[in-house]
Amino acid sequence: MVVIQAKGVSKSYGVNTVIAEVSFRINAGEKIGLVGRNGAGKTTLLRLLAGLEPPDSGEIIISEGVRMGVVEQDPVFDSNAPLIEWVYTGLQELLDLERAIAVLSREMSVPEVADSPARLKKVMRDFAALTEEFERRDGYSVDSRVAGVLAGLGFSPEDRARPVGSFSGGERTRAALARALLARPEVLLLDEPTNHLDIPARVWLEDFLADYDGTVIVISHDRQFLDCVASRILEIEDHKLVEFAGNYSRYVEEKRRRLAQQETAYELQQREIARLEDVLRRYTALSARNNKFARRAEDIRKKLARVERIEKPNLNRKSMGFLLPTAGHSGDKVLQAKDLSMRFGDKVLFQNANMVVRRGEHVGIVGRNGAGKSTLLHIITGRKEPSEGSVRLGAGVVVGYYDQQHADLAPDRTVLEEILGSTGMNPQEARNLLGRFLFRGDDVFKRIRDLSGGERSRVELARIMASGCNLLVMDEPTNHLDIESIEVLEDALSAYEGTLLVVSHDRYFLERVADRIIEVENGRIVDYPGGYAYYVEKKLAGEAGGKGASAPASEEGGTRAIPSGRRPGKAPRPARAGAGEGPGREEGGYPDTDVLEKEIIELEAVIKQLNAELADLEIYLYPDRMAEKARCLAEAERRLDECYRRWEALTGETV
């Protein structure tokens, strides 16, 4: 069943076109990841689907009876109710149903009704219908569901009594997410829901959405999250929308393949067009002496006019240019923490912690929200004094600090003034630097207070790049960056020869940049001398052995290896309905080996035939036919890979 359909939808703001002639369908139960660069139009499309803005042209059709739930990046609350009361307002329909059942229950005991068979029969029939609907919507478990969702999203029991009007931006986002999830609409529209979630909460949300019966459309820059949740990717690029089957990793592979194929097709078509134009020129020259050549020239001219020109793929899109020079070598011991303790009133973040970081180490710092990760960075950089103990920096250490709140940026300065004031560069040098971070032309005169979160992040990174630090301390640097910019940052940090301390909840990012993990947990600082996958392995081994079983992160299962699509140590989720049906299927959804081997032979023959057809230059004159053959080839190759995986699972042999 189609729940959302877009037909030729376009949207512009002034002279800036955001999306143009976009069409697509979304079926019930689908999990859609919406990706694209910052500013590509992802949030705009989500708002159009939610009915918060009208399209300039085209139409969006929502199936009758479909309820929509929307969680925007920066929700605004007009309430000061306690969290628990505010969350229950999202369950109004269910609460009304419960009240109606209670009214009918009391009515059945009223003498006038009880003594009237006809009235009693009607009341009992209504009572049964409402009770059935209440049970269908899990009404009897609503209190436990509310408690589970709030705990899963990182709210403590004490938080439930706090007024939502006093919440920080991150807490507001989590509260809005909790209310939307509990309402269980047929369609959930989520804009960057993981931005303020720690790793345990992200893992919890992944599992919740994977098991969610409704349709989910989510914008996210968390690649692990998209891998676990999305079954289809919609990419907005150059005002157009392109669809990809599968999760984020499959999208990356398929996009790379499509671009390579498009480049080949473009070059072959250009070669064929050049050949035909050369023939046309020769026939035109000869036609003055022989009418036969004039007719042939006209045929060639018509053939060229019918050709659907393949667009040249853009393989060199402008992206952020980030390189981290260092200010020279520091001493081998970059920092040493001794008997470090930090408390706020009765709350102890960590105590008696000892830590040494040596030159060239790249350390990822993880832990739940509120565990003390940012506070630890503030102590290391001298922004806060510890309650007890000391931190000493080594000889020659030059510190660069990236603040997730961007508190070091002056709101009233322009982008150019900020770089001039913090780096000592001359105006041309500052403009050249900002150009590498995609600030061009009049962009450099924007005020810091008017920038988006992503733009502020780029200013902060530009400032750090110019600092020449050899100890880089970063607090959530991937927040507000699009995936392409995160990957540029990962490349720069991986190549960075200095020492790195970085707090992050982005598991892909940590796996790429960190060679050591420090966890702030339950008042302790625990050292894991390996990357993020090593940390996950050791955490799971500790849980299996009964160590740390009482730690909140362990209870929530808040670790996951990269790039696995499911939690380590857990069985894969059951296949989707229909995946195990059909002749020759055994229990568990796999066919027997004879059926698989026959299917493999047939698919290899299909792939051979499709490759032969795509090798024919003539097909590249007809892009639609070529694209259809390419799609068939991709699907056949995907099915062949799946058959081989199943064959290996059944036989225990490796192909």
C-alpha cells in the first residue's frame, strides 16, 4: 500500500531552487533514509511531506487515514508541563479511548441500562469494540511503554518531573522524539534524530525503528544508524531525487557503480556522436555531387536529433578542504592526569583518575550523556579546575580546541573578522582559508549569529586548521556536518601527525580516527588500548563474564562494532515477511542447495547476457534502455551475491 506519493514537486525560496520536479512513492512499512549535502533540500522535503510548507508546484498525496508524526531538528515547546505529562499528551487518542471504555463500563451497571436488554446489548457491543481497539493499540501496556521509551532515550527517573520548558536543546529534541515514538503514527518523519543521542540511546533507537510497524523517513548523518535502520535511500542532489535500494553502505557502493557506469556511457556516447557528426560532415560535402549522399546525410541528422544526451557526471564536486599541519613535535608525554576528581555538589563525575597520553596517540572518549566527557576536556584545556588532582601538559604542547557549542566564536563578528581575529592572517590569506571551507564571495561577511550549525562548525574547523596545534581536543566535531564533510574530516584526522583527543557518539567516525578508547563510566575513567571495534569486543566480553553487568551502558547494550548491521553477539533479526516463502525453502528461509545451485547458474547466464548487451555501443544512444539494463544487471548481481552467501551458510564452504 502506498502511503505517500509525490508527483512533480518543486520548491524554491526566492531565486534559489531547492528541489525540482521530484516524484516518488513510499509504501507502508518502508524505512527510508534521506541523504544529501547540507542545504540540498532534505529538511525542506521533510516539511513538504509533513504539510508544514506547501510545494510551489506538483502535489503530495497522503493516503486517507494516515497519521503523521514529525520531529524537527530544533523543536520549540510552548509548554512548561513536567516531561511525563507532556509526553502523555502525544497519546491523547489512546487516553480518550480509555476514558470512553471507563464510561461504558460504568454505564453497564446503571439500573436503567442493566434492566433494558436492548440498551445493555448496545453498550456491551460498543464496550467490546472499544476494548478491542484499545488492546490492538497496546493500551494496557502504555505506562510501561512510556517508561521504556524515556529510559531508552536517556532520561532518568528524576527528569520526568522536570518542566520541558527548562530543557536544553538536546533534551527538547529527545523529548519530542519520545512523544512521537509513543504516539505510533503510521508515518514518522525524523530530522537528524541522533544529533543529541549518546551511543546507547542510538542503539536503542535503531532497534525500536527496525521493529516499528509504521513507515519511517529519516534524515541522518550517522552512517551506522542508516545502515541499521534504512531499507531504501533517497538522495537529493542538484535539485533532483535519486532512489537506491538497500541501506547506506549499499547506497555508497551502488552510487559509485552508477557514476562509473554513467561516465563510461557518457564517454562512449560522445565518441559515437563525434563519429556520426564526422560522417555527417563528409556526407554533406559529398551531397553536392550525389543526391544519394544527401539522403544519407539527412538520415544521420535525424538520428543525431533523436539521441537522448547522457549528462556528464560530476565527479569533482567541491568539498571542504581540511588539512592539519602541526606546530612541531611536543614531548613524548603530551599530558598526564593524576588523581583527577570532579564533582558538582553530590554528583561525582569521576574520581581518582590517572591517565597518560603520549605523542601521536588518537584517543576517542565515549560515555553516556552527562557522564563527564566534555567536563574532562574542559579540565584538560584549562577551562575548568578539577575538584581534586591535576593535569599537566608536556613540553612544547600547543592546544587546539573544538567546542561543540561554538562558544569561542564571537556572535557579532563576521566570518572573515572571526578568522582574522583568531589567526593573525591578512585578509587575503583568511579568504583563501575560508574558501577551502566553502565560504566564498559574500559568504565571508555573514555574522556568526546568522550561520547554521553546519556553517559554524566549518568556521571552527577553519580556525583550528590555522592554529598549527599539536594537541587537538575536539568535542562532538561531527554534529551538524553532512556525511561528505565528516568523511573529509576523518581523512584529515587519520593523517594528522599530532595527538588527538575527541569526544564522539559517531561509531563510524571513532572506528576510523581513534586507536585508543577512554570510557567515562560510573565515576571511573576506563582505558581500552585499541580502536572502537576493540572497545566493543572487550565490553561484550566483560558483560559475558559478568563484569560491569550493573553499568548502565551494559544494561542497554550500548556498544556495536563497525560496520556490522546488527548488535554483536545477537542473532540476526528474522527475515522480512515473504523472504522465506517459495518452493525448496527450508525452515529459517533458506532454500536447499540444489535449488540454490540452479538459481546461481541461471543468474550467471543472465549477468553474462546483460553484460554483452551493455557492451553494444548502440545502446548508449538510448539512455532509458541503457539505464534499465544497468538496473537489471545490478539486481541480478545482488541476487547472485545473496545466493552465494546462503549457499555458504548451508554447506559451510566458502566460494
